[in-house]
Amino acid sequence: MALAQENDSVTQFSGRTEICYGDNAINTLETLKGNHAFIVTDPFMVKIGFADRVISGLERAGISQSVFDKVEPDPSLETVQKGTVQLLADGADMIIALGGGSSIDAAKAMMFFACKADPTRKKPRLVVIPTTSGTGSEVTAVTVVTDTEAQLKIPIIDPLIVPDVAVLDARFTRSVPPSVTASTGMDVLTHALEAFVSTRANAFTDLYAVHAIQYVFRYLLRCYRNGDDMEARQNMLLASCMAGMAFNNSGLGVTHSVAHTLGGIFHIPHGTANAVMLPYAIRFNSFDVRDRYRTIAKKLELPCDTVEQGNESLIEAVRWLNSQMGIPGRIRDLGVSEEDFSNAIEAMAGHAMEDACTTTNPRRPSKRDIRQLLRQAY
Ligand SMILES: [Fe+2]
């Protein structure tokens, strides 16, 4: 995940994106320099007027624009190809991604393929306006495209696709319903907690991860209970971005490895899968990084007189947060039958072992370990 190449004696941290946030963050668009912007979004963003809000900002900056509004959830290779063709034909010098993880992923992939198709052309500036607080994609070098025919998720990790500008304006997240606020918010917590205990965690990723964790515990429930609480919305948007900064440099862990396969096989939303798995993964890792978990418990002012108590408190706190937002404690409560689960467990363990996130997990798992972890969570 990290931009820096791994090197035993050198630790690197990279944060290239210009982050603009605050009450009127969207006004940043009026200050951009460019000729033509290619806006990548989905039909809902057009319908509720968010795309218009972006267009008027660009017009005030004297930037012409075209809109690609055909991004679907889990963007397909086909959609990305269509967008890339249009992007190349338009000759845009700026790409604006407006939406949740899918639109941002699609825009990053279009830029990647456009640059590969025509290496002589200057890389367009990538400006990202997230409308959910979850992926942290506005600052990461990662995108995922789905090959629907082969039923394959294709990850692309390349410094080229790190966004140049992230505009964090909480008004764009106001339309997110409570269930999505809950699952995307738990994705943020998982990014930050996994970054903090990752084998590649460092002094800088720790700063971002700890702050993001504290913000999630302070503001996620407020967002869930009252979607119009703009202070909470803004701070969850910052938490999401900070967690992105952390994991883009440190990598993630087994919670994500297992969540990826649960999503692939049972179509469980990414954040929900992470939320359910997280307490089990903390217990799974605690032998190796129990002092780190205790540090987090301490930062959250949870009981942590002993290391054991700190670990238990953290697990309990995550469970409690889930329960307050209607997220179940077990995979069986997500509509996965015992038979389907048993039939899939071998494949899931295999996928999780191969997942890139497993390489930075603090405890090196065996396939048997993953099977056991899955059974416990079921
Ligand atoms: Fe995630």
C-alpha cells in the first residue's frame, strides 16, 4: 500500500495531497487553475444537484467541463474504459471525482489508463470531493476496478493516482443515510486501528491513526443519530482522510483481508464486514501487539490498568459502537447461512491469505488461523 519502496533501514512517509476543508471548502474550486475539467460521478449526484454545485464553482474559475455520470457501485472495467476514452477525447487537464468510493476509484482508474495510453500527455490534476466518510481514497494511491465477466477485483496501486487536491466539505456528506454512515464510519475505524498495529506503522502513521480513532469514537455516533450535526460530519470527514493518510503508508491487516473476501463472496458491504470482524481480529492479534492496543485504550480513556484489561476494553468499545448503530456481532447475523458459510470457508481462507493486507498484519497467520478466525466470527 505504501508509496515508498520497502527498505529495512529507511522509513518513509508520503503525503502529497493538498487538503482543503472547512465550512466553505467547495469554494476551493473557484481558485483552481486549468482549462477543462472532466467530472466523474454517478447519476444520484447529478439528481440531487451536487454536480451542479461543482460545475458552478468551475465556471466561476473559467474552467469548462464535461460530465461522466455513469459510475455504478463497484465500478466495472467496462465503465472505466468508456470513461477513459471520453477523457482522452476531451483533452481535459483536470479530473474531478465527486462521490463515494466508487466514483473516486473510477476516476483514479480512468486517469491511470489515460496516462498509460498516452504517456506523452501531461498528467491531469486530480481533484477529489468525497461524499462519504469512509474510504480515505482522496489521499491514497489505491483504486479497485471490477472485472464483472471474470468476477475479479483488480487493485491498482500507483503513486500516479494519488489525488492532487482533496476538498472536504461536510455538506456533501449530509445526504448519507444512517446505515451507510455507520458502515463507512466503521471502515474508518478499521483503517486507523489496522494502520496503528501494522508491521509498517511508524511515528507519522501513528499520529494520523490515533487522531482518527479518537475522532471516530467522539463523532461517529453523533453523525449516525443526527445526520445534520455538521460539526460531527466535518470531523468524521477529517477522520476518514487522516486514516487514509495512515494506511496509505502503513498498509492494513487481516480485518480487511477477511472483509474483502466476505464482500466478494457474500456481497456484505465493506464497512459492515470490517465492523463485524474487527473485535475478532483485535483478539487474534493481541498476543503480538497487546501493548499497542492498550495504548489506544488509554488514549480513549478506557479502563487499562493492565495490558489484558486494555485489550478487553478496546474490544468491548468496538462491540459497543457496533451495537449502538445496529451492526450485528456475528457473520451469521448478516444473512449468511451456515451451509453457505461452511462451503465457502476454504476459499475465503485462501483469498485472505493471498490478500495484500495480510502482509502487514502484526501476526503472521496460517491458513488454519484464518479458518479459525472466520469460524469464531461466524
Ligand atoms: Fe476499508
